[in-house]
Amino acid sequence: MKHLVNGSLKQTIQDLLSAADDDKLMELLHELQPFDIATVLMEFEEPDRLKILALSDPDIAAETLEHLDYDDQYSLLDHSADQVTRDLLARMSDDAVADLLLAIHPRQAQEILRRVPKEDIAGIKLLMTYPADSAGGIMTLDYIAVREDWNVNRVINHFRKVGSKATVTNYIYVVDGQGRLVGVTSLKEVLLSDPRTLVSDIMYTKVVSVPVEAHQQEAAKLVSSYDFVALPVTDNTGRLVGVIAVDDILDVIEEEDTEDIHRLGGSLPLDEPYLNSSMFDLIKKRIGWLLVLFMGQGFTGNILKSYEDVLAQVVALTFFIPLLTDTGGNSGSQASTLVIRAMALGEVTLKDLASILWKEVRIGGALGLVMGTVGFTFSWVVGGSQAVALTVGITLVVIMIVSSTIGAVLPLIGSRFGVDPAVLSAPLITTIVDTTGLIIYFAVATRILKLG
């Protein structure tokens, strides 16, 4: 859109607000995507925000709210005219309203719930009972369900009646008299079939679903594996209780990946966006791992102290300590990152431990030969001692093998004990490899240089 391309959307809206040209502003807002409106909405003062929301098409305004932070959603709903708030809540998806109510203060939640349509309250309260990171916590109740003995004509009439509220319309789910999921068909299949055709004749009975108590990551893997745009959620009796839409799955993937990236960097996941997080929160999330890693590095200092006599005899050994520990740490981080990602994608599990171990021993050996040769040449040129150069070269070979195997195996072992693999991240593995690398280095040095 022209307004988005030239970057003047905010200015265009501001000009129309200043000119009080509501007709043109309504026309503009009708052309915009809800995300585009949400992107600029909070840059205006509150009176203008409320006016923009009120002039937007109610369905667009409701979806716009869902793109905002919970505090901003509540503020706009609370300050809008009562009827506007009721219309917006009626058009927002049940899962979006449930998420909002869980995120704000209970007293505020009660005030919002008072304006929710009575027919939606029971479903919203049901959604609020499920853990936020479960399949039930991210599902929606706005889907189309029919009976297998209905004909296509009846399905189409039912769709016309309830379809405007449905979030998921690509699939039509088939349930029996007890509400158990027995099949699924597509809207395309329904529209292309003869009106007299029974649903049982066009439905697919081998339905892939996810248990309501399953973790959201399990749902994300199923959607990714089967290329679904929606996934049905069932309880332990097989009853259809909700549907997870693909846009919610994308949110899950972003959330899980963000958490993993934070942990890979040696920090606890943030609860709020970085710029919205207070200094206290940022410090609290980072200090724990820093203290753990500090204690780990303390062992490194003890190792150096225990070998101070060796270092005093051959000072040149000191020059290559950073080179060895950094190389080993980098190698371990590479291996751990590859394995952690493979675990996240379901490509490897604990049963593959032996295969991974054997593979990384060979990879580490091959990398070690290359790095050992380079290290030998470099240290001979810099240090001028063939014995020291040989020590560095051999140490690099051993360190590469050890660091690669530690980096690859540690996340798998951690998962066995319920530890998130991402927690066993690059900083921790680097600290472990630093310690083991120094032990290897001095062990090799004392034998080749006959020190001690």
C-alpha cells in the first residue's frame, strides 16, 4: 500500500485526525491490515487511539487489539465507550480474550469479563483453566463441527450461520453424538460435493489430533510435520475440545525459539520484550548463570595454580593457553548447537547417543588433525621451540575430540534428567572445555617436555 511504502502512514492518519475528516479516515482504515493499524496505533495519544479504533471496522478493530500487548489491550477496552468495548470483545477470539484475562489484574479481568457476551463466558473460563504452554492453553473454540449423518447442504447452511465467528474455516470437523472426533473434511471438499452427499462419504477418518494436556511444542511439531493449517485438540475420551490455528503455532515457534536463544546465550528467558524489561529484571535473568560460570572458571584458576611450576620452567606454554581454550570452546559450542537444534526438530533423541558419540569422535579427530597441524606450525614460528610446538599440536588434536564429544553429548544427557538442552549452552560448555583443555594441555606438556 502506498502509505506503507512511503512510510507516511502515521502522518496520513494524523492529518485526517487533525482535519476531522472521519469519512476519509474510515476509508483508509478499511484498506489497512489489522497489523498495520496496530503498528502505529500506540504512537498516538489516547483520545486519538480510541477514535481510530471506533472508526475502524469492528472485525478489523478486534483483530488489531490482538496484535497489541495485554496492558494496551486492556487500556483501550477499558477507556472505550461501553458498547464499543462489548462489540470488540464479541468479535475477538475466545482464546485471545482468555489470554488477556489471565495477563491482567484479577479486578481488571472481572471488569472486562462483565462486558463479554454471556454465550462466550463458559468457553473463555474453560480456556483459562489450561496451562499457558499446553495445547489447551493455545487452542481456540471458534471452529466448525458437524455430524457425519448431515448432508452437504446442511453443512453449508450451518457454516453460513456460525462461520463468521469461526477462526478456523479451512477444515470442518466431524463429531459423533458424544462429541468425539471421528473425522475431518475440508471446506473445498464440501463446496465441490453434491448437496445431497453425506458428510460420512467425504470425511477423512484417520484424523491427527493432539491431547489437550500436551505441551505446545508437541502441537507445533505435528503442524510442521503434516503441513496443517489447523490441528484438532481432544481430551482423554477423544472428545473434540478445541482447535489450534497455524498462526498460534507460529507464535509458539517464535516463543520457544526466543527462549532457546536466550538460554544459548547463558541467560534466562525474558518475560517482556527487551526494551520493556526493567534493569532489575535483566540483571535477575543474567546474574544466575554469570555466577555459575564464574564458579566454573574458578576451577580453571586452580588448575593454573597447580601447574605454576611447569609454567615457570617453560614460560612459552603460557602464550598458547588462550588459543587452546578458545579453540576447544568454539568446537564444543559448534557441536552443542548442532545437536540442540537437531533435538528441537526431533531428528535425534537419547537413543542416538552412541551414534552421535562415534560421529563426533571422528569429526573431532579430523578437525583436530587440521587444527593441530596449523597450531604446531604457528607455535613453532611464534615460540621457536619444536617441543612446545609439538605440545600445542597434540593438545589441539585431543582437545578437539574431547570438546566435540562433550558439546554433542551433554545436551542429550541433560534432557534425560529433565534439563532443557538449551540450558547446557555455549557458555557452560565453553567453561567445561576450558577446564578439561587445561588439564589435557599440562598433561601433554609434562610428558613431552619432561617437566613437573
